[in-house]
Amino acid sequence: MQQFFVNSPLILNQTFSLDAEQAHQCINVLRYQSGQEVICVDPIQNRARCRLEVQSIKVFATPIEHLKQNSEMEIKITLIQALIRKERWEFLLQKATELGVHRVVPLILRRNVVKWDKGESQHKRVRYQKIMQEASEQSKRSHVPELLDVITLNEIKSYRSDNNLVCYEDEKARFIKEVLNPKESITLVCGPEGGFDPSEIVELESMGFKSVHLGTRILRAETASLYVLSAVDFMFEEHQR
């Protein structure tokens, strides 16, 4: 069933209108008719099954049943990801959202291939946030991850959690499962296509980040992030059993 994030509170039998983009999707893409149903999530993460009424170019929704299902992880994962090429960055945002990330913080490091253009940052951020919203709708999440402003290495301290890890290809001894406690919040730092400069690892470790390795194979930047998020998700699901 299609899911939409809406701005109206979900009160049973109280009709509200979908926004113009959602109405377009319902009418022209999904070809919905009056009487069909969708799931809606409001700003405080309430979920409800809603019945649609299609009127010309407008679509109205009426909540008919509140839903208790919540697919959000109890732990909050912050992904601090060094900037990578556009198509890989967009793929990463989509898949990280599906894997349950709570927020994403773009990072500038010495070996970044991609340079950040402040003049285009707001336009890019709107596009990237939309990608994350659509991924949240597709994966039936109750929360859309937040994409924060680009930071530099010396600003990372503000984003530390209970577990602070940096994925480093030259770390050979410590694997992620040895240092991760799935009961606590997690901040993950992942590098760019060019990898970390060794001095950056030293600086991160001085801030309390533990370097971990991800196996014997060298992974692409976006693959490394998704590998770690998958491992955390697996450990969390196992812990919840």
C-alpha cells in the first residue's frame, strides 16, 4: 500500500487534502480512484490507513484506522559520510534510508574527489531530502532521515553518540561487532573515494572514535557505509529477538 508523509494531524474521520505533488502521483502515476486506500504518516509519526476521494486535480484523504506498526529502530544512527560523486551519493542516501539511518551528515576531507559548491548547496539539499523522503515512503518508515549541512573534520565532535566508529581500510585488528553495543546510539564516519588521510584517523581517534575494519576486501565508499548499516541492523534485529 502506498505511503505518504503529510502535514495534517491524523484524526479519525477528519478529511484533509494531499499536497499537489502527492495528488499528481495518485491521479496520474498510480491511477487511483475514489475509495482506494493509502497509509499516511503525520509530523509526530502517527500512522493511519486513509480512504481517498479524487476530485479533478485534488485528492482528499480520510483516516479510517490508526496503525500501531512502527518500523523504526530504537537506536539512533548518525552517518557522517565524506562527499562522493553525485550518482553514488544519491544511491547511498536512498539505501541508507531504507536501512534505518536517523540522520546523514556530509563531510569534507582532504582526499575528497567531490568539491562542495555552497552556491548550489540549498538546491542540492532539497533534491537529496526528497530522495530520502521517497525512500522512507517506499520502506514504510515513520521517520524521514534528516540531511544536515556539510561539516569539516573539526566539527565532528558535535555529532558524537554513545558508540563512535570510523571505518578505516588500514585497521586490521578490530572488527565492528567487537566494539558495537546495539542498545546505544551510534555515529559512523565513512571516508571518500580517495580514502582517509592517516592524520585524519589520528584526529578522529583523539576525539574518541574507534577505527574498525570491514573485512579483507576494499569496498567502495558507498558500499562501506551500507555494509556497516546492514551489520548494525542485523545486530539490532538479533538483539531484539
